[in-house]
Amino acid sequence: MKPRARAAADKRRRLTTEAARILHERGVERTTLADIARAADVPVGNVYYYFKTKDDLVLAALSEHSAHLDEITGRLDELADPRERLKTLVQGWIDQREVAARFGCPTGTLAVELDKRADGTLDAEAGAVIRRLLEWTGRQFGELGLPDPEGLAVTLVSAYQGMSLLTNALRDPEITAHEGARLLDWLDSLEASGPQKG
């Protein structure tokens, strides 16, 4: 890659990364393109070269959330046991409880905010990221040979979204710590009703 192309790719990457972070911390309505440009150390005029509108930048931030989810699940997939994958996911949520107390779930809070907008396009993109998490967790429950793996995935992800919302609303990270521990116990208690896949 030529130096100019490398520099352009680096600027775009910094803008996308900072957009994901700042939109999580401040929300869409309270964030300006100038805020993101400043955080990415990119002149504000250059932002329009990469992203024509604020919505384009929000879409890029959602892509960043999706890539982050893929990175997490990719690392979890290296674990041999699907139950351990799920428990490690939950432990990651517990470890991020201070962030949840300040800002909530990155994708969940963005999905809720985008749903309030009149155009109704970006909220579907945020929902797609959450759906990917549901599909991944459903596969883990399926590998465990548990009945209704998709329903169990909804239970787990709903619990995460609920504890993130309460942790954020009450500014109490101990909610995530406590509820996360309950989820870990729940995962340990689940047993397949029939022969496990071998």
C-alpha cells in the first residue's frame, strides 16, 4: 500500500474507532462530527472526505461494534467447550461493569437511541449486531445439546441487556457483578435433555 493510501486508511480507521467510542459515551444526538474529528486527530474538514453525513459515521461505528463482536466470539471459539465459551462471555460482561455503569451496553444503547429516530434505517443495523450475538450464543447452546437453543440465547442476551440497562440507570456496577454471577450459575445448571452431540 502506498504511503498516501496508508495514511488515508489510518485516518478512516481512527475516525471509525473514535466514532464507536464517543457515540457510546455521549449518544448520537449529543455527538458532533467535530467531536469525533478532534478525538481522532483529523481536521474536521477531512471528515467529509471519508463520511458524507453523520449517519454514515454512525453506520461505520456500528460496523466497528460488529467487528469487535466478531473479534470476541472468534477468541471464544478457540475454547473447546461451548459452556466455557458462554461463561467466558458472561465473565467479560462482568469485567466491563464499570463501563456499563457509566455508559450502558455499546450496541444496546445505540439501538434504543436510533429506534427513536423517524427514518428507521440505522436502528435495523444496530439490531443486526445484536442478532449476530443471539445467533452465536444459540450455536453454543445447540452444541451443548440443549433443547430450544435459540430461546436460551434470547434469555442470556436479554439478561445481559437488562443488567446493563439497570447498571447504567442506577450507576451501580455491582448489579452486573451480581447478575453476572447468577448467569454463570445458571449456565452451570443447564443439562441436555437427550444424548449430547459427539
